[in-house]
Amino acid sequence: MIFFATSAANQTDLVAEEARRAGSDDVRITSSGVEFSGDLEVGYRFCFESRISSRLLLGLFIDDDVQTDDELSEATEELPWEDYLTPEKTFKVTCTTQNCNWINNSHYAALKVKDGICQRIKARFDDKRPNIEIDNPDFTVHIHIDGYTVKWYADFSGENLSMRGYRGEQTDAVLKEHLAAALLYRTEWKKGVMEGNPAPLYDPFCGSGTIAVEAALMATDTAPGLLRKRPYAFESLPGFDAELLDKIRREAKERRQEALDNRDIQIYASDISRTAVEISKAAALKAGVYDFISFSFQDFLNLPEAPAECGHVVMDPPYGERMRIRDIDKLYAGIGEKLSESFKGWKATILTGNSELLSNIDMKPERTNTLWNGPIQCQAAHYSIFTDEEREKMIQKALEKKEARKNAPLTEGAEMAYNRLMKNISAITPIMEKEGVTCYRIYDADMPEYKAAIDIYEGKWIVLSEYAAPDTIEPETAERRLNELILATERATGIDIENIHVKTRAQQKGNKQYSRLAASNHQFLAKENGVRFYVNFTDYLDTGIFLDHRPVRKMIQEMADGKRFLNLFCYTGTATLNAIKGGAVSTVSVDASNTYLAWLEQNLKLNGYSTTMGNFLYKADAIDWLWDTYDRFDLIFCDPPTFSNSTDRHSFDVQRDHRRLIEAAAMHLAPGGVLIFSNNYRKFKMDPEVLEKFNVEDITEKTIGEDFQRNQKIHQCYLIRNKVKVKIDPKRRERRVRR
């Protein structure tokens, strides 16, 4: 007999393991489930004991050459359905398809199969046919079409195997039973269960109690079939062996009793919601495991101590669907702190539908697994929580490694890079310290062999941006030079290699200069000109601030007093922060990215600036926004990208489009107002029409800081004023669209 067990994505290995435990020695993993062979006992035992699979099908027939819908119906009609159906019984047909170009609709395919079955039964039973029943049929046929191959199956398990029967009232966040079991299977706790010695387990966000109940069922070796109330589908199939099923049930009861007699089971569950705790208790009582779970009403973040000396924490905390971002970030940070503080020596597994939240936990997972809760892709992160002794050993080991690197002789190339860095640092750092600057550049491709930019932040972190090596350089050579530069940087700055963040900076196209590289969400605080801001060293190519514009931002702060300020292409809003610091009466910041506007909002809050009164944020294409609004500003800062492109807005090329951008911005200048226009395109040439139409002052030289003197082309900057008073025409947008 051939069986097929359905499986959620990334759980087929677990289902295959269950098939082997059921007695099959011929197991094959497919993209959507597990196919295995065995006799009736294997099939019965799988249904009775599976915790992960949702459905078991029995293979009936196969045809490798079906090419049309009519051939599907004809092939179905030729099969002996009278062995399974009579006119008095009801049935239904389900269908799945893949790689099939001869039938597009699975419902239509099911109809063709239904017609074939009915024609067969009518021909065998005096023109009588069985009826269709969707909800509770006597017999269910499932067909799977893959190209020209059609397989006909009978439903062997019936009601979803993951429905244990202990569900009653539920909380809003529902974790499916088979996912909770799969989560537990992925933990190291399962190993102790399989060996008959389960460690203590604690779920501090128990919700409806699914994790705790499934853990108790596993620890007590309670087969899911012992909880099932409805009969299996195979009990209605020809050849059903009731005595065999009774044997499997007796054996399961004996194993459960043996586990109860010999195992010390300690499972703990708590929740901040009293309602959730009561729902969990009811589920445990219905599942017959109430006596093995200690329930409590408890806020995990205020838990006084761990419930046991050592064990496993397995949790499914909220992940943002019903919580504000600020609250959810705080919750996950608190989870990490509580685990580190109260659960030393434990293992922890955290399941979340938003993997970015894990970055708030100040621990690195040893491994992760992807699981699916219905349509939601979830990440299970597994942690070891170190004891004080273990942590001390790790710190000592890291110090020893650092000392070894410090004392190891540098290669000739690394020594050359080190000498250049020391020369730069001795020249630049005193100037930066005198100006109160804490984020600045110490190296910018000074040597052709080591083409990179090196920036230091707050004396604590380094961002080393390697310029992509040309194709003429062998990859091994490029990698060696990069490693030499990293070691030289650590030696010259005294900043640990763990705090040196390396990026590879190639020529960017489209909006890739703003695309995400990672999802750590690990932010650090930096400061400049009396304001503070968040920087991120890992998730994006840029960190959240362009250091070369530091003099421009200082100029904005000095010019902003009493002014209405507009920041176009505002990025993370560092120019806006300087304008507010300088006394701007109002600010408007425009960007097409939700990510950077949210970052700007964080920066405003960090400095205690209002995000509702006087400081306005708009998500829009900058040029479109200028054409659609009528406000006047005394000071405008415009620092567009060299090139950007997106599916939801126009492409932008600074050389091609700067004239229309400047003209649109200039229409919003109040009398006597100033537009600060800057860009980083090295070959940029100001359009002659702009020079003729406006008063343009090139202030590039004044806006290049001492730390960027080695790269005079890092940006170009201009002050632009209207020569005559400009009126805003309310109909300009209409004419622009028509044109």
C-alpha cells in the first residue's frame, strides 16, 4: 500500500520521521509531503500517532498519460469505484495540480473526476448514482495532477489530524496544534522526551495553551489518537480491521501509563491575561494533561525567578499584529533581558511571525528554523543562555584572541595600511576634537591597493566601506587586501574587530543605494552639532547620515533661526534636526520611503522634538510634492540621489532632472529665501538655464570638512536664490499634466 502524508512547508522531515516510527522502511520526501509504503498497521499507526501531519491519503490508482479534461473523466470512469462506493453512500472530490498546462482550474478537474465516478457507479447499479456531500461524506477522493500524471487517492485519515479535540474557547492569537508540536520537535527539549527524561519546560506567553498542552502530550507519551472523538476515514473503507486498531490503541495506552509511572514531568505556563490562563487550563483539562502543567497569571517581564533550576523556555510572544511598533520592540528587548537575567543555563526557543523583532533580543541565536502557521511564515530562533561562568569564559577567550591579533606581526601590506591610518589619525583627530566632531572619516582610498572609505563613529565603531575591486584583480587578492585593511584599522584605532562593520560599495543603480541589506534593526546613538540621531551599521549601505554633509548641516543650523524650513529627499532627517536646533519655526520633510520617514520620526523623538506640532513629514516623490503644494519656505535643503527608480514613482537622474527640480523648489522660496542644493554626482554640471535664471553661488569648497579634503569631489553644493519675485500659479499642476 502507498500512502501520502500532507505536510506544511519545512516540516516534511518531521513527517518522514513519523512515518518511519509508524513502521515504514520506504519513505520518500516530496515538495508537498511524504510518500511512504506499508501495510494497514503502518497506515493506522501513522494516523493514530502523528503530531505533525494534517492528513493521510491512500494511493488507489495512477495514470502517466492523461492530456485533456475528457481523458481525465474517461480514465476515472474506467476505475473500479464500485469497490468503495454504492449509490447509498455520499462522496466528494478534491484536487491539486502542478506543472499542468491542459487544465487550469482544480475545481473543474474535480468536477470531471466526479462525473467519471458517477458514470461508473450508474453503469454498475442500474443507473443509480451516489450523492455529493461536502461537509461529512462517506468517501473522499483526492486527485493530484502533475503534468500528464494523475494520481487518485482515498482520504485515509478523515478529519484533520492536527485537530486533537481539546480546543474550546480561544484567544485572538491562535497557534495551530501541529505547528506547536513541530516547534517542540525543533527544540533540544525533544531529545530528552525521546530518551524518557524530559527537562522542565516553560511557556510564558501561553495564550490558548497550545504549546504547553502539546508538550504535556509529548512528555506523557499520549498519542493524539487517544484524544480523537470522531472515527477515522479508514474505518469506512473496505477491509477495515477493527481488531488491529484496538491493538494500536491498547499499545498507546500502555506507553502512556509507562511514561506516567516513570517520568518526572514539569511543565509551566503563564500569561499576562487571566482569560488566556483560564482558557489554557480548560484545554489542558480536556486533553487529560491538567495535572502535569502548572499555570499562573504572570507578566513575564516582571517574573521574580525561573520556575525551575534549569530547562527550556519555548514561547510564541505577540509579534505586532495588535501592538504598536514601539511597544512590540520594547517587549522583545525585555524578553531578552529577562532571559539573560533569570534563566541562566537554560535553553530558549522563540517563535515569531516577524523575524525582524528578534534583533531587539540582545543574544545571538545558535540556529533558526522556518515554520508556517497557516499563511504566516514564522521564524523559530533557538538560544543558549549562558551562566555567569560560561559568559566569563567567552569574554576571556575573546580577549585572548584580541591579544593574539594585537601581538601578531602585520604583513607588509597591512603594515603599510597601518602607517597611513596612523598618519591620517594624527592629522585629523585633533582638528575633529577641537570642533567637537565625533563622527568623521579617517581614510578615503588613500592608497590604490586599499580602496575603501573608513569612518569612525563616537570613537566606538568603524564603518569600512570597501569599493568593489575591478575585474582585473583576482578575488583572492581583493580578499587578502581587505583583511589586511581590517587588521590595520583595528590596530590603528584600538577599536575591536567586532565593532568594525564592513560594507562593499559598488556603483549603485536605481534605488539600490537605499535598499535593505539585512534586518538586524540594531541601532546606535551618535551626535553632531548638538543633536543626537540613530545610526545603523548593518541593514543598509549607508548608515543613516552622510558624514560629508556635516558642514552643510552646521550651516543650516546657523541659518535656520526664525525660518520655515523644507527638507527634500530628507532621508533620516539629520538636516531637519539641525534646522530645529537652530531655531526654525517650522519644518517640512519629504521622502518617498516609509522606512526613512519612520527613522526621522525616531530621531525627532530622541531629541525631544515634536512629531505633531510644527514638524511635518510627507511620503511623496519630491518633485510631485512641489507641484502639488503651495507653501513658501525661507530655507530649503535639497540633496537628491544621483539616480533613483521605483515602481511607484518617476525615475530621477540628477544631471538630467536637476533643472526642473530646482525650478520647482525655487517657486516655494519666500522673498529673500535660499535654496541649498547639493548632490554627490562627481561629473555634475549645472544647467546653463539655471545659472541664467537664478542667482547661483557655488559653495562646495566651504562645505568640504577637513576629514574629506582628500576627496574634494565627494559632493557639490550651491546656494540658489530667485532673481525676481516668483508667483505660484495654482494651475501649474494641471498644465504640467496636460503637457
